[in-house]
Amino acid sequence: MKCTDFPESIRPYVVPEVAGRYIYRCLGCQATFGVEELLYTCPQCGSVLMIRDEDWDRLKAIPGPTWRRIFDYRAMVTEPALKGIYRFHELLGSILPLDAVIYLGEGHTPVVQANAKMRDWVGRPFFFKNDGQNPSASFKDRGMASAFSYLNHLIKSQGLTQVLAVCASTGDTSAAAALYASYLVDGVTSAVLLPQGKVTPQQLSQPLGSGARVIEIPGVFDDCMKIVEYLAEHYPVALMNSKNAWRILGQESYSYEIAQAFDYEVADLVVTVPIGNAGNITAVMAGFLKLHDLGIITQLPWILGVQSHHADPVYRYYLEPDPQKREFRPVTVQPSVAQAAMIGNPVSMPRVVQLVEQFRSIAGDQAVQVVQVTEQEIMDAMLRANRNGHIACTQGGECLAGWRRAVADGAIPDGKVGVLDATAHALKFAIFQEKYFEDRFEPEFGVVPKEELRNRPVLVRPPQGVPCPVPGAGMDAESFRAFVTATGDAVASMLGLRK
Ligand SMILES: *Cc1c(COP(=O)(O)O)cnc(C)c1O
Ligand SMILES: [Zn+2]
């Protein structure tokens, strides 16, 4: 739809302007820094940073209901820069000129309602939001679109020529970083550090296909992260992990889209996310708080974080009800099918602590909860979801298992509706489905397949003596007919069909 076709009252707002005053704010010492330089941690105290718009209150001049109309009308705009996360430009990147925006098809992922069978299995209605339908097949594209658009802006405005983007990854961060880097101008290259043997073959193929330098490191993600942090401290590289606060901004779009998908009535929703490095839950909470602050939503939803018992530092932290007594302790992770969340020392923990406090002070203590689930529950839930029309990865299974656990624990009142994050596409994690179906899980996982959830291919051959096609060799018409008839009847008999 052309701008000139929008209602008069909306027209001035359809194409956003460059505005705002963005700064990094340290969560440790509260110091602030300009964003002209890429910073990942506070130069004074080493804590993590958040990006804040010092001019945020200007947005309050527009009433909440008007913002809703602006975002809804913007959904009809054909300008590529506004088709992805920057539909919400004012909320997550207002200092970016639209010509710096890199749009590869991210965002606006489908929200799919669970069928009656799944609803009854859980005891509450729910939806999956399929973030596996992003370009690199995980939600990480939201944050990368932001981080790389900003990098692109720096390159254009400061004339940078050689930029090396690096990240540590449990698989999906590297796939997304490599994809966005490959789209940028020559001179931008990417290198990804992966824990050897701890990413799936599909995830490994992604950065390779995008032309990134792929470096495997012995150990787990937490070890790779330390090396990348060392690189960012001592060498001129652009760090693309969620320590980079631009990643968080882009991932806030997930919350904005949920609000929009539910006509901005989110009070009954329980937005459920898996927690790994805790960037996603940070962004989700920050996003809803911003919407609330501008009156775009009038009540906050609830947030439910889910962790596996094999990687549960955030769950353990919140077990202590008294905030004064809570103490964060990193854990040593055990092998987890929710490999993308297999993180023992989440970088965004200080962000989580602050945002949970803020969120709870507005919406009550129950409004943010963290539950723990077993590896067995994760696998069973993922397979059950996908037998009912979904495309959930293991982390999506983790969400479903957590949502069901919270309902069973009595933590979710009647009337609440889950919105579960299927954070990646099922195909990226096909190897875990395969292990389940073939009963090949290593003992550390503790996963025992349930017969009713297993599925295997069956080879059907025609009876002895009936000719079979051989690749490359021809077959006479009569032999071929005999093959089709005999094999067709064998398939029919296997399926219990009668003529
Ligand atoms: C990165 C990732 C997670 C974990 O998200 P965090 O922001 O690290 O907490 C979960 N699921 C998938 C598929 C991921 O790629
Ligand atoms: Zn500081």
C-alpha cells in the first residue's frame, strides 16, 4: 500500500524518522557511554550493558491507541526496511536510517494455535510462535538483523573497511551471524567459534554454506564464549553474541509481534521461553515493559522461563524466594537435547535480575516464573507437539514441557493462555528425534523412548521372484507392471487396506 493511500491521521507516522539519543548504560556502575563505538561490557567495571534511548519520553506524546494504529498500518507498507523488525523502528532502533537496515525476511513469524488434543494434554489453551520460520531457522535472526543493521550504519557513517564479526555459538547464533555477514559489503567477514561436536550437522552446515570461517573448539559453549570475549577485549572484532546489546534490541521485536497478534490484549498471556544465555528472556521482558510504558498495552503478560535440569542456573537462582538472599552460581552443564540452551553461566543474568524485579513490581511476583524440566519431558513434549501439527525444535519442546509442568504445579490460573516460543525449526534438531526413534540416546541424557511416540521407516519389497527396478537399468513393461502390482498389494496389506 502506498503512503498516500493511508488515512490522513496516520500518514505522517508511516515512514519513521531518525530520532532519539541512544546510549549504553552499565548495569553494574550505571555509567553511560555513547553508541558511536561498539561496546560489549562496561570499560569501567566490566558489567554488561543495555541500550537506552535518553529521549524515550518524546514517544509518550503519541497516545497508546495511536501507536497501535501506526504499527498496524505499517504492516501494509511495501518498503523492505519496514517489513521486518523495523516495523517497530521507534522502539528498537530509532537512530538507524532506513537505508542502513538489512532485511533478510526475519520476523512476523506465525502464531499457531494448539489443537484440542494438545490443549487437553496440557490442561490449558496455548499457541506456538514459530520462530524457526526465520531466515536462518531460529529467533537469532531478529537480534542479528539489529546488530548487523547497526554495524552497517557504522560502516557507512564512519567509512570502516575491514570488519570481522565474531561469535561463540551453540549453533544458531553462528548460523544467523554468518547469514547476515554474507549479505553485507565486501570487507565484512565473519568467524564463528563452535564447541566441537556440540552442534547438530544442520547447524554446522549453515555458517559453512554462508562462507564464514568456522572454528571448532574443544569444550562447551561457555568455553567458546570466554575465548570470544578474550578476542573482543584484545583484538579489533565486532562481537555478535547477545552480550552485544544491539542483539537484545532486535529480539524485543518478538514481544511487539505477540502484542500485535493478540490485538494488544496480552494480560492473560503467559509468554513462555527457554533460557540459555538469557538474551531472549531479557529481550522479551524489556519489550513488554516498553509497550507498557507507552500505553500500547495496558497490562503486562506473564513470563515463564524454562530450563532443563541439565543446565538450570537461572531456575536455581529463583528457587530462593527472598531477593536479598538470592545468590547466582554458575552450574556445570550436563548433555542436553536442548543444546541451544545448554549454558551454565548466562551472560545476560544481570539483565534478567534487573528486569524481573521491574516486571514483578508492576505485574506482581507471579508474573515472572522459572520452571525446570527433565530431558525426558523435553523430548516427549517436542515429539508430541510435532505429531500435532507443530514444527518445534528441542527448545520448543522444552517450552511445552515447562508450560505443562507449570500448569500441573498449579502455577497457572484458569483463563491463562500460553504463547510458547518454538525458537528454532524442528529440522535443525532432527538428530535428537532420530536418537529417540532409534533408541540411541547416550545414557547421560536419561531419555527412554516411549513406544507411542516412536516412528520408523518401513521397507516394503515385492515377494521373492518379482523383478525390482535397478537404478540405471531399464525394465520391460510387463516386469514393471508385475513389480507395481505386487509391491502395491504388499503396501496395501501393510496398511490394512482391502480392495
Ligand atoms: C539461542 C537459543 C536459545 C537460548 O536463548 P538465549 O537467548 O541464549 O537464552 C534457545 N533456543 C534456540 C533454538 C536458540 O538458538
Ligand atoms: Zn560499569
